[in-house]
Amino acid sequence: MTLAGLDPRTPVLVGVGQSSERIDSPGYRGLSAVDLAAAAVREALADTGAHPEVVAAAVDTVAGVRQFEISSPGATAPLGRSDNYPRSVAGRVGAAPRRAVLEVVGGQSPQHLVNEFAATIAAGGAEVVLLAGSEAISTARHLAAAADRPDFTEHVDGDLEDRGHALDGLFPPRAGEHGITGAPAMYALFENARRARLGLPREEYARTMGELFAPFTRVAARNPHAAAPVERDALELVTPTPANRPIADPYPRYLVSRDQVNQGAAVLLASVAAARRLGVPEEKWVFLHGHADLRERDPLDRADLGSSPASVLAARHALDVAGVGVADLATFDFYSCFPVAVSVTAVDGLGLAPDDPRGLTLTGGLPFFGGAGNNYSMHAIAETVQRARTALGTVGFVGANGGMLSKYSAGVYSTTPVAWRGDDSAALQAGVDGWPAPAQAGRADGWATIETYTVTHGRAGNRTGVVVGRLADDGRRFLARTDDGDDDVLGLLSTGEPIGQRVFVRSTERGNRVTCGAAHRA
């Protein structure tokens, strides 16, 4: 395929940009999330090589990635927020799009938006699309108690297609009652299930997690936008210290996504016709060769809690659409909120080695570059586009994960011209939805075996055990937690191999409780 032979509606990525600031940097300004996104958009407009004002005026659609402060009904914005984030960002750069979209929750959002709006452009439904996202979590926490704290509240007129939170199915029912109060505990359950499937003892598995993420720290150390640009070795990453305190077994802090960031990123998509009309040089064009979007079964409906077959299926399908294999890829960026998110897709699914010389990240990953809320992968896409332009004809892969290994969007990028190719994600999703699921017990009573587990650690030293188990009588799966102060079962979960051990579970009005024996039933 030559550039001259392309359909004028073929979508291309024509501009990318990133912004960041750290509260300890000399130039710190305390920018709002909108201002961080706008700074990234200005970089993206300049990156097109065309007149930024002309490109901005041509934007007909803007889509925004949700900040954490608007990602759940009860979330708060300590410094205030915009009531129309996409239009606030667009207005900062002189764009007046006819359509504005606020995407659902999840780290898949940036790649999903690229996939969706590339298809929209190919179908003639848009010509120039701006995608943007940002987080100012670090600033919000830093300035929330200040006497002269800023007010980021703003009202913007104009319609907004708010797609809602889409939180259903991300956590198991009544997760909070069973000790799962955030992502670390849920991912720790997945991580320990994977460890048991591989038959590795705790110490050896910890070493593998450190070896997986140590190369990420080296990339972050060289990235000017990284929130924690510090190179660490494998042992340092997994050794508990006061600075690297336990979060949820097997995770100390250094293995957990870092959400205290001030970062923004943006991507500009255009049709070939619009890119030519706007004067975007052809050497700036990057094509989406392959793409896929799939959703995993709800957490307790998964046959194997230590794997993510839907994410692997999405990654492989994106490669199939692109007509390439893993060996053909020059760059990767795998979503890396926790080690298991990388391992189940890159290592178990695609057969990559943790020390693959190509590297598994271009940014440095969420614990080190920074987990910019739902927007992390917009940075990965920006880095992939820039790398593709410097190595013409090479192919890069971005894998974006959302929820609790719940949603996976994949993209394959190259400067090589290619006609728009649709995908079969809908048909594949129907197959995923039909996968068999274990029977569940919402109220569980009786003897059982541990399927997976974690122990969460509070800052005050308090611990809570969380167990997914199977009832001995009928094999139904259940979720339970430990009673406060039950050192016997906490000891069981904290040493040796708990998985497969016999425990006793009882149901209460506050959820299921797990103990070491029936004597604790009263």
C-alpha cells in the first residue's frame, strides 16, 4: 500500500503530546488536570508539523479520559473540577468541536478511544479527533490543606456525551465487606493464584516479580515525565523496608501503581484527507495496523484467577489484524499496574521473556513512570508514535488494561501505510461471554480449601486476610475475610503455602468469615 493509494478516510495518528510536573521541581506551578491536559494538547498540535491554530480549529470531536476524582459516584475533587472536562480542555487551545465525549472508567480507555475513533473516521463520522487525559492527584493532595489553595472549579457550556462510570463487574459483589477495599488486594489475589499455578515458593516468585520490574525502573529513570525516576534492582523492589512497606501480600509499595502524579497526554487522529488539507507532513503519519477490545469475565466467574485469557485473546487478535507476530514487533508497552498485569499477557500469553532485549515498556510503567489514573496508556501511545517515527517501518504494540484485569484494549502501530482494517472483537467477545464459570456461594458455610489469598497491611500495622476458597461439600467458590485479631489464620496465610490448605468458613450478616477450624464458629 502506498500513501497515494490510500482511501481519503483512512485514519492516521498525526500528533502526540505529554506534560508533567512534580511538586519538588523548581518550576512547579500547581496546574489543574485541565491545564495539564491542555499543555499536552498544545504539544500534540505542535507535533503535527502544521499550524497549531489551524489544526485546533479543525477538531470536530474531543474525547476525554476520566480522572480518578470523577471515576466513582462517591469520589471527591478536593480542589474542584470542571463539569465538562473534554470541552474545558478543547477550549484552552481554541478548539470548538461539535461532539464531546467523556469515556468510562478504566485504564483501557486511551487505547479503546484510539480504536473507536479511528473506526469512526474510517466510516466518515469524523475528520479530526482530539483525545486527552490527565491527573493532578499529587497537586490535589499537596495543596488541599493550604490556606491559599487554588480552586479548579469551572463550568463549560456545550453538550457532553457522558458514558458513565461502567463500574459493574469490576469487583466481586460485597468486596468491601470481605477486605477488598482497592485494587492492590484484588490483584494480589490474582498474583498468588498465578504463583501457585506455576508451583513457585514465595521467595522465588518475589524474585521473578523484581526481575520483571527492574528493567522498568531503568526506563523510568531516563524519562523526563516520570514521577519516580529512580533505578532500582530486583532485590530492592521486593525487599520490605520502611520506604517499601507491605501493601497486600505479595506486594510491597514499589510494585504497586503510583497514583500520586501530575501528568497529561494527548493524541490527535485525522483522516488522510484532513491531514493533507491541514498540511500535516506525511513523515508525521502513524497508522493503526491492528486493534482489539475485549472484556474478561467478572472476577469470580473466571475459571483460573491467575490468568487473563481475554487479554491474551485481545493482544493476539490485534496482531492478527495487523498481520504480524510477536517476533515482528520492535517496541512494547504493557499496562503494568501490578506485576501480574504484565505477566499474564506478555509472559504467559505472548511468550515474552521478562528480560526481552526490546523491553516491555516505553514509559517506565505505572509504579515508576506513574499510574496517571485511567490515562496511563495515552502516554504509552505517545511514546510508541514517537519511536515509530524514528525507526520507519517498525511496528509497536500497546496493551491497555482496565479494572481488575477486566477490560483489555490493544493497538499495533507503524509508519508503514495501510488501509483501515476492521476487527472481530464483537464475535470474540461473544465467545468469552460463553466461557464456563464456577458456581458461587454468596453465603458460605462449612469446610473448604483455599484457592487464593492475600493479607492486606494498614499503615498502623493492622492486617486483614482475604481468601477465595472452594467449599468441600460442593466445590462452590466463595469470598471471605478473616476476623479481626485472628492470628491463627493470619499466620496460615503469611507463611508457607496457604493455597490448598483446609479452612472453615461461616456466613454472617457482614459477609463470610474464614478461620482455621470449626471451633471458631461461635
